[in-house]
Amino acid sequence: MRRLELETSWGKLLLVGGSRAGEGTVLLLPQFRLALDSGFPLRALVPMEHVVVSHGHTDHLAGLLPWAAQRQLQNLGPARVYALDPLASQLRQLLQLGAAMENGNPYPVEVEVVSEGQNVHLRPDCMVRFFLTSHWTPTLGVGLSWTKRQLKREFSGLPPESIRELRQKGVEVSETVETPLLAYLADTGPEVLERQSWLAQVEVLVVECTFLKPTDRQRARRFGHMHLEDLRAWLPFARNRHWVLTHLSRRHRLGPGSKLIRQALVTEQGPRVHLCNVEWP
């Protein structure tokens, strides 16, 4: 798997995972106990307490059942899965079937139905927001943001005693500021980039780049995937600090494909480009 330490305004964000179209995609944020899809590998996935299943393709969820079984075996406590309906109902059935086949107790996993625009707090200073991407089947994107309390701009520069006096008078001198930290687009075409304009500002954009060849533009459109030229066209509008690219098609070898991506997207003024494509054994 790839291990990335990304500099952000929140601090150093750790992102661990790997991806290959049709084989497996799993991206982990260990600091938040959050998994963005569960297409293996199992050992690193097991400690995650929150798992988003973006859509019903097996390369994005094949690790879910062994994840739940291993958490139960290791007494790791309750966990939660987030998915759209009807996929959420189907995942409940899958987990129930897995526990029944083991002749054991139900797994300590709750499957929560989520929808576009819904927010879920992972902890007091961190929440995820769900949105729909542009894949050919209903697919869930995830935005991770963090909040902090800070002094309102109109009071900046005042001495501490003045701030204290204002507080004693009941004046609200602080405000809550939300910072979009990371967005995960799962499988998607380029339409989501226009529909969700905030994606141009998020600090870390995790976006697929499945196809690279000019002859594959129509294939990308047909199956709701991103083509390299889509990202190149959007690059001038991006204000992200980092791009993390995933989901490279098996039609491309990893080495030459990575070279093509870097040649097209790495610029002095643009976001730093990181590749999370791997050769799964």
C-alpha cells in the first residue's frame, strides 16, 4: 500500500491505501479511524471504526465482511458502516449472512443509511459530509472537514485584557470556522467537479484517473469514470494543496501510466500530485 503524509492546515494528515480499477480500492485515514471504501487489504482495515462504502461494486467493498468478522474476533467493539439505500439494506443482509455462516453472534456493526447533504460527526472537531458523484451507478462521495474556535476578525489585535472585558460583558468574541480538509470522489466522471464547486478549494482532493489514452475518452464517459484529459482541463481552476489519484485501469501498466499522469498534471503552481495506484498481489 501507499503511505502518504500530507501537510494541511489541520496538521500532517496520514493517508494509507491503494487502488486499481476492478481489483480493489481502500483508503484509510487512521487518525480518524475512517475507511473510504473497503476493497482490502484486511489487516490495516480492521482497526477502522467508520467505513464508507461508496457504491456496490465488489472492488470497493470486498473487505467489508472479513473486516466485521475480524473486529468481532478481536473484541474491538462496535463500528459503523455508511452507505446509500438500497445498498445499505443489502450490506446489512450480507453482514447477517456472514455471521450466520460462522454460527456466531451478529457482528457489532451498525449500517447507517446516508444521503446527499447529510453530515455525520466523527468527533467534536471533525465531521463528514456526503454527496453524490457522477458514476454510472449511485455513488457516494465524502467530504471531511474540521472545525475550530477562533477569535473573530474584528477583535484581532486587541490586548488580552480587552478580550477578557468583552467576554465578561457577554460579547461573543469567538466564532466556529469550518475548513474542508479532504474530499474523496470514489468512482466518478468529471461532472461532479462542476456540480460541487467547493471541490476546487478542499485541501486534499482524492480523485480517480482511470483512463489515459485519447482513444478511451468515450469509454470513460460511458462508464462514468475520469479521463486524464478531464483532470488536465480542470487543473487551472484547482486551488487544492494535494491531489491523490486512484483507480488506474488495468489497461495501463503502472510505471508508464504513472509517468503519463505526472507529465500531464505536475506543474509548479498546481497541487502536489500523489499516486495511490498499486499492483495488488
